[in-house]
Amino acid sequence: MAEERLGRDALERVVALGLEVGDDSGIEADNLEFCLEALLSSPPFGGARPVIVRLPGDVLRLSYLEVEDDDPDD
């Protein structure tokens, strides 16, 4: 999903990936976090961290991508 939204060349600039995980989603948030940490520490990512927010219900959603801005004028 990050590649679709940002393009492959921008993946190394991702510093955080925010996810909303529902208690009834069938996803074990701790296991998901562990897997994402492993995935995000490997190329093409540059060591981004997963930020998981637990919610009631069955939601499973990518809520945001935090990207390092490499423009020194901003």
C-alpha cells in the first residue's frame, strides 16, 4: 500500500506507518507489529517503525504514512 501511495522510490523515506487494528479484526496486534518491524527494517524501507492503534470493532486500516521530507527549504 505504501508503494501504491508514494511510489517505489519514496519507500526509503518512510519513517512511520500508522495502522488501526480492531479487537475483532482477527489480527493479533503484537504479532503484526513484530512482522512489520522486520519488514520495515529491510530494503526498500529505511527503518520505518509501525505505529499500531487498537480500536474496538473489526477495523484493519492503514491510517497514515509518515515520510521524511528531504527538502531543506521546508
